[in-house]
Amino acid sequence: MKKILVINGPNINMLGIREPGVYGSVTLADIEKELSSLAKELKIEIEFFQSNHEGEIVEKIQQSLKKVDGIIINPAAFTHTSVAIRDALAAVNIPAIEVHISNVYSREEFRHKSFTAGVCIGQIAGLGIDGYLFALKKLSALLSAAKLSSTH
Ligand code: DQA
């Protein structure tokens, strides 16, 4: 069974409370529940990780080597700042898709730059919770068609 790791960065644990005008009322638990049921349908093993700490995210990505077949990552604010997370993704070379709940390109200019998207297969932004589900469907299709292989 293929395994996909879903990483959420800082303040994603505050969804539901945090800026509902931007992020809606959906919580991280709702996202994980929907992803879990889709993963079951797709016969994919799924693991969730959320951290507010850059180094913990770097370590989680490093530990995924040889254990995970695909990564869905919303690096949140670290998207716009973190060379370290980008380098970790590049180092493990596990196929990854970047997701943003909001349309970062219609927001402040500092959100228009992603350090991490360039080492991902692609990026989904502005589609809310569906972005995670589309990313899971895409990774699952690519992995089962064996169109993608990581270094392990
Ligand atoms: C976000 C967008 C980021 O700019 C922001 O810092 C977040 C959430 C999103 O999912 O829309 O925390 O990644």
C-alpha cells in the first residue's frame, strides 16, 4: 500500500477560529477526516503531521525518506520564508504537492512568493479544503500509474 504524508505548518491548527473570512469555518480535524475517508477509498495509507515549528517540519520530512511515497504540504507562513523546508523536500526527493487553502495570489504581495513550490510537482491555491483532496487524488493516480518514483 502506498503511503502519503500530509504536513500542515504553523497556525493551521487554528483553522475554524482563525480569520474565518479568509479560511472559512473548516477545522484541521475536518480536513483530516475528509482526507482519511478519501484515502480509504483510494486504498492509500495516510499520516498527518502539524507543527508550528520549522525545525520539526524539516525533521519530519527527513524522517519520511524510505517510509513515505508522497507528501501533501501546506507549509503555511513558512511557504514564504523557509529555505530549510525547501531544501528538506529537495533532499528526500519524495513527490510532493503544495496546497494553500486561500488564494495566496489575491492576498498581500509577500504571500505571492513560495520558496517550496519549486521543489513540488505543483501547487494548488484558493480551493479551500478541496485542494487537499485534489492533491491526494492526483498523487494517488500518479503513484498507482507508477509515473512517479521517489529515490527509494
Ligand atoms: C496558507 C497561506 C499562507 O500565506 C498563510 O501564512 C497560512 C495559510 C493557506 O493555506 O492559505 O498560514 O498557507
